[in-house]
Amino acid sequence: MCGVTTERPETKGECDRMSNEDLAVTADGLSKVYRLGLKEQVHDTFARAAIDFIRSPLQNYRKYRSLYQFDDVAADGSTADQADILWALRDVSFDIKRGEVVGFIGRNGAGKSTLLKILTRITPPTRGRAEIRGRVASLLEVGTGFHRELSGRENIYLNGTILGMTKREVESKFDEIVEFSGVERFIDTPVKRYSSGMAVRLAFAVAAHLEPEILIIDEVLAVGDAEFQKKCISKMQDVRKQGRTVLFVSHNMPAVAMLCSRAILLNGGQVVMDGPPGEVIGHYFSSDGSASAEREWLDPETAPGRDVARLRSVRVVDRDGRTARSVDIREDVGIEMVFDVIRPGYKLLPHYYIYNEEGSVVFASLNQDPNWYEKTYSVGRYASTMWIPGNYLTSGTLLVTPTVITRSPDSLQFDEPQIIGFNVRDNMGPGTARGEWGGELPGAVRPLLKWTTEYSSETTERKDFERQQS
Amino acid sequence: MPVVVIKPPTGWEAIDFKELRQYRDLFYFLVLRDVKVLYAQSVLGFSWAILNPAVQIILFTVIFGKIANVPTDGIPYFLFSTVAIIPWTYMSEAMAQSSQSLVSEQGMLGKVYFPRMIYPLTPLLSKLVDFSISLLLLLGVLIYYKVTPTWNLLLLPIFVVYMMLIPAGIGLWLSSLAVRFRDVKFAMSFIIRLLIYTAPVLYSASLIPPEYRLLYSLNPIVGVMEGFRASLLGGAVPWEFIVPGMVVGVLMALTGAMYFRRMERVIVDVI
């Protein structure tokens, strides 16, 4: 890359013209600063703002301006004296070649979504610059702009144009979209009569038939049933085969590993690692000092959840109920989720997914406690703990996804991907699966299993014995 | 190959008409959505576009025409108010919807980019559909009172554009303000109720003493009302009432567009 940044791309020097042809996206020192305490600073009523404004006009002007002007933030980004500054993104630079499929990974709050919002022009950067060569389509959320009162047909046109297609382009793709979504029979029915699955399928179908040079995707693979997800992944593979550029944000590591040719790991708004997906994903899981054993949501309004249940906390506990970052391989370990039920009369099914460092699901477990399974939950607070027996897991880091759905019809309440983690400490000696064996012991799990061995002193004698019997 | 340069915004920026044109199909479908959704699941459907002003006209005719006996320069009060209420209905509805456009579409605002100016401009066009339907009512009333068209009618398109300019200016100013101050929504409903009395909708502009006429006609709504009356009912066009308001209206729309362009970059972060 040249490092030459001029105002107009068409006036660029020789070497930039070369890169124009094979670079789809360049980001150069992108930063995004948010000022915290926005809520306290902005007056919600005009009257209060007006009174304050009369009291100290200049100060108030500065205060409003400070929400979106950051001249006071030091150019080198030193914010030691500014506690109210949040760098959602800090000096992020990368080049993406035409045809690359790049996965952006990192924990919640690492800056992935902010980066995508800047690249899709939803919000401008505070500093730095990016260039995008080619038509962009973004799927930050499937079904943006869908209107319940409009028919499927009308929504296809509306959604298509919102995503950047022209009317003619939607027309030419219309039959394909309808077929892909599988809602032919209901195409002239208002979307409010659709099941939620149908609406999602239709929305994804529109998005999947965009033909941009650059496709920006945020977690769309999280929607729909397994069958539909398979369809989506194969659609993404098609896009890749056609040589289009894809920027993909996901928590689904196997999908990143399978679909992407490159991965970029973000942490704290900065690029930590950029390289082949296998290595970057490995680094993400091994360097995870950041996955804490406990997460709590103090504000019920912002706690993850929907109309029925809200997740309030999730943590790893030892036998005595203490939060445990690390457990001995021989000991039982519990995963406790505390959730509030805010609407009564639903059957709830809490469950967990346990992932290992490679991003594979080690197992998933549903609450099968006969006291609660198929029971309707009343309003209140619930703490559900799943106990994993000692001598079952293998050593290493494990990540936990807590989920609650309501049953019949199944509806997701919350699903916080790999929100907490814990470490299983290897151990040897009596009472372990390893025993005195100090060598390698592979496997996704390491159960201490019962072995039986029968012994006889003479194999020939036994055969004679059997012959006599028959 | 289109190249998009993303960089921190600086200072005042011009309106990107080229970009707006690229999104014209979206503009069209958003207008279509507004129109279709408005009367979805209603029995009377588009008849509401006639019924709504008709009820107001009857009410005002009874109160101001019959009971208060407001002078109307010899024009029957029913005819007099119909000619004004129909553009007024358009302006007040477009104003209210346009100023709330960013707040009510905030879900879309944070998810996908298209020129933000499309949000406040969409209601100007979708309400024009209602306006066109209510012209049928106007036509019926004109025929009933046997009003013969004059050459003034040729000026009507100018006044229709002028009529659209006012909610455009107010919508551009207030939609970005409403993002920061939710008060705008509540203030709008009573401001609109007050605004009707600041313009010659229910009374004749000739009631205003000559020394206050210039001040009075700085209100752009005055010019729209006078313009509609003159072009539909004939007579001399009272330019002295129309021109000052037109200047103010154009200024409002221009400054509104500038302010909007400046604010649109922080809308997503502040909303």
C-alpha cells in the first residue's frame, strides 16, 4: 500500500492506481470516539435545555458540540485525563483485496459492529479514512424496512431498494427471490400473516440476491432453522465463487473457518491479529484472558432477552457455589444462569452450548429436570444450574452460550454467544482419567470411564471349554 | 467502478443531488409504502382523504361563517374555506410527519445507509396523494358554486410547489432537532393548531390593517392561502401577500437543508 492519502481518488499517483484494480476496501487509521455519559449530557426536554442554555450559553454550546466534535481528544489518542471518552475503534488499518472473504472476529464490544457501521456509511469515523471500490450491500440485520402491512411482493421491492438495488434489478431477480424463500403461495399476503420463520426466509432471500461487488454481513447466519442456515452458507459460498468480496462478522467460528480466506481479530477497538482464519481463531481462543467466568446485567432494560424472559447473570460455579474461573478436571462444575420471567404462562427451555478452543460444540444440554420440563413458568426470578460431572471435560478453555427459548411455538428469548468461559485444569493421579499417564491424551472430552477386564490364564483351555459346551 | 471515500465530516456540505437521484427507486417505494400502509385495514380507505377536510370545512363554516359571521370579501364561506383548508390539510399533515420522520424510522436509520434526506422528504410526496384525492372535493365545491376558471388557474402549479416548500423547510429543520429533543413531537401538535390562525385560512387577509401587512405576509403560509384563492377563484393576485412569504419559505427550505446536512452525520450516534 502506498500510504498516499489525497482527497480525490482520481488524482492519485501511479502506485495507487495499480492498487485500485485489486483492492476492494482500504481502511487507514479508522477511529471512532464516543463520549460516554451521553444520557446525562443531553437534555430530554426542550424546557430544561432552554433554561440551562440561558444560564450558561457558551458552556452549553460546548457541551452539545462535544457530543460529536472531538477536537479536544489528543491526536495521539492519549485519553488518560478523559474518563468520558470511549474509543470504540482505534487506528484500524487494513487492505482487502478483491475476491477475499474476510471474517471479523472478537468479543462483544471489540469494535466489529462499529467498523461495519463505518464501512457501510451508517456512522462516520471520528478519524481516519476508508475507501470502498465497488458497489456495497450490507446485511446488518435481515429484514430492515420490512413492513407488516405490506404484502410479500411489496416488501421484496421495498427491501430490495433499501438494500441498494434498483427497481429493474429487483424485477429481474423477483422469481429467484420468491423461489429461494419458499413463500410462493403467500406472496400477495401481508407479511403480518406470515410465521416469523417465513418472514425471515423472505428477508434473507432478498438480501441473498443482491449482486454487489462487496457484501458486508453481520451475523445473519444466526437466523432460521438448520435447513435454512445450510441454504445460506451455500449461498455465501456461491458469492465467494463468483469472486465477490465479503466482509463477515460472526461469533460462529466454524462458519468463519469454513467460509473465510482471512480473519481479522479485533479487541478493544484495535486490530490484534490479521491472517489465515485457522491461526486467528486459535489466537482468539487461546488469548482469552478476557472471557470472564461471570457476566451480569444490572439494568433490566438492557439485559438480553425478549418479551418473556430476560437474562440477568450467568456464571461458572464450583461445588460450593462460588464463581470459578478455573476448575480442577476432577471436580463437578456448574453453569448457573439467572433470568427473570416477565410474562407468565409460557413453557421455558433453558439450555447451554459448551464450546472448546477450536470453536466446536463439545455438547449442548437442555434442562430436563422433571420438576420444570414442560412446566409453565410464572413471573419471577429463576436460577437454573447445569452440573457437569467431574472427570468428564478435557483440559483447556471452554466457552458457554446460555440460551432460553419458549416452547410451542419455539421462540428465542436470549442467546448470548460464548459470553463466559472457564478453564479446566489438567491433573494426574488417582481419581483422574489420566492417572499416572503423563503423555498426550487427545479428545473433545476426557471421561473417566468404567473398564472391565476378564481374565483367564490359558486361552486354549478356554476354547476347549467352549467346544465342550456346544 | 464507483469509489466511495469515507472520512470524518467537516463543516457545511452541499446537497448531493447525484446521490439522491441514484436512490430514486427507493424514494418511490417508500412513498408507496406510506400511501399503502396509511389506509390499510380501513373500510373507507382513501375516502378519508376527502372526509377529513370535509368535516373540518363544515365545522368551520358553521362556526366562523354562520355563527361568527366572519367577512370573506363576498365569497360564500363554504367555498372560501374549502379553497384554503385543502392545502392547509396537506401542509399540516406533511409537516407533522416530516418532522417525526427520523425518530419514527430510527430502526432503519441504524441498520442501512441511504441519503438521510430521503426520510423527511418522503412524507411531502406521500401526502401529495391525499392532497390529489382531496382536489376532487375542491372540484365538486367549485362546480357547485359555478366558479368559472380564470387565467389565474395557470399559476396554481407554482402555488402547489410553494405549498410543498413549507413542510419541506419545517421538516428538514425539525426532523434533525426531534432526534435530540423529543419535545418536538408534542410541540408540533399544538403549534399546528395555532398556525391555522396565523394565516388567512378561516378569515380574509384583507382584515389585516395595511401597516401590518408586510409583517403578516412574512409568514409563508399566508402566501399559499392567498395564492390558492386567487388562482382558483379569480381576481387580482395579491402579490404583496405572496412574495415576502415565498422568500421566507425558500430561505427556510435552504437553511433547513444545510442544517440537516450538518446534523445527519451525528443523528445515528445521538438518537
